[in-house]
Amino acid sequence: IPAAPPAPLGCDDPESEAAAEVAVNYINGQSHHGYKFTLNTIEDIRVVPQGPNNDIIFLELNLLETKCPILSPTPLANCTVRSFAEHAVEGDCDVKLQKVNGILSVLASKCHSHADSNEDVRKVCPDCSLLARMNNTEVLEAVSAALNDYNSKTTGPYLRLLEIGRAKIQYHPGHIIATEFAVGATNCSAEEAKANVGACQLLPEDQSNFGFCTAVMVKGPSQDLQVDCQLYGHQVPHIPLLSRPGVTYIHPGQDTS
Amino acid sequence: SVTKRAVAAPAQHDKVPRPVGFVPPPPPCPGKIRHFDI
């Protein structure tokens, strides 16, 4: 009597969680923008046997954005998930994996990320500020002012903007713009940059030194600007990092294969 | 003349009894929500 087909995998089975972990690490490893994502729910899993010890696995995953920038060396397990009130961002991914002799590998993945709706955030937190669009003029001005302010005071390398991660604008009480952006160290000191900023280029990949800045600009009722930048130090890239300055925050859908 | 014999409705105890506290298994998917649902 032919052996009964194995019971379908449940989404909370250990095998499913192992496949999801490989998929999430792959997705974060392939991404070059925004923030790291972590697993929220395994929506569905389908296993298609290909032969002895050879399965194709299709996963549908729901991910949530963490506060760790994608270039941060912080392990994903230590990355805090952005809360509802901080205007959460979720990602939906379809991932195709292969499992041969127990070894999992990703064959393809396709993800779409989107911020929670303003209405949902307002329901939970009526007074919370909301995500602003990346091409918002006030956001661009605030990031530029913050980076200039930092570069004018630092004794370290002159930093260039890689991309704006996110920005939130509060209009009441007080007009406040909070921004987060990725930066890269250049081959200039801040002093040298004052003389000839055009000569300041991002360090080559074998010396690259990326970092991240958070800034709060108060435009009313009083004026104030607080900037904090942290450089990660040189990291041996495990994949070719294509850091393109000026990249927008939410990329519509990034196919990875 | 042929008449249909009335048959008493099956007594409750005829049905397959479910063990006390029987909880149907959760559907295999979607899985648990680890943080929150947007």
C-alpha cells in the first residue's frame, strides 16, 4: 500500500519557521535601502516534492519594519519592531525556496512594503505625528540642515547623504520635523570639505564606513535643531552593496531572484 | 397491508461521543502573529 502523503506543513511547524528564517535573512541581505524587516506571520506554506530529499517550498510571509537601518551591523534579533504608534511599515513577501538533503536555499523572492494607513495610526494614537512623504520640501530642508550642522561641528570625516530613511512632521503643538537618514563617510575631513566639498567622495568599498543619523528640527514656537550621527565603522560586505544617494524611502516592490 | 414501522429517533448516546474538552486543531495556516496585525 503506497505510503500516505505526509500531512501538509502547518505555518507554525518548526520546518516552516526554519524556512521563514532563511527567507527573512535572505530578504534583508538582498535589500540595500530602508530598514531591516522581521517576521510577523507566516501566512501560508506549500511544499512541492521534487524527489527524494528534494522539495520546493513556497512561502507567503508578513514582515514588519524594525528600527535598524539595513546597513546596520546590529543582529536582527536585537532590532526593535517599529510600533503601531510610530507608524508601522509592513512587508508582504512571496518566497520560493529549495530544500535538498535538509539544506534550505532561496530561489526567488518578491516583496512589497507599505506604511500603515494614517487612519489606523490615528485610531490608536490621535496625537501621533505621521510619516511624511520623502519628497516633502520641509523634510528635504530639515535633512540638509541637520547634515550641514553635523558636518560643521564634527572632528571626524565629512559625511554625505546616502538616503532618507523616514520622516515625520508634527504641526501641533509646535511645528517639529523628525528625520532619519543614512550617511557615508567621505575621503575628506570636515575641514577639507569647507575648502573643496566637490572633492569629497564616499570611501571606496574596501574602506567604506556607513552610518545613520537622527535629527529633530523644531520650527515653532522656538527654533532648535538636534542631530545625532553614528558611524558603524568598516564592515566587510557580505554582498555587493549598491548604496545610491537620494534613494527614496519606500520602494514599490523590489524583485529579488 | 404494509405499514411503516415507526422508529424512535436515535438517542443522544447513539452519536459518537466527543471526548470532554475536545478542541478542534487550529487551522494549519496562517500562523501565529508575533508582533501585531496591521
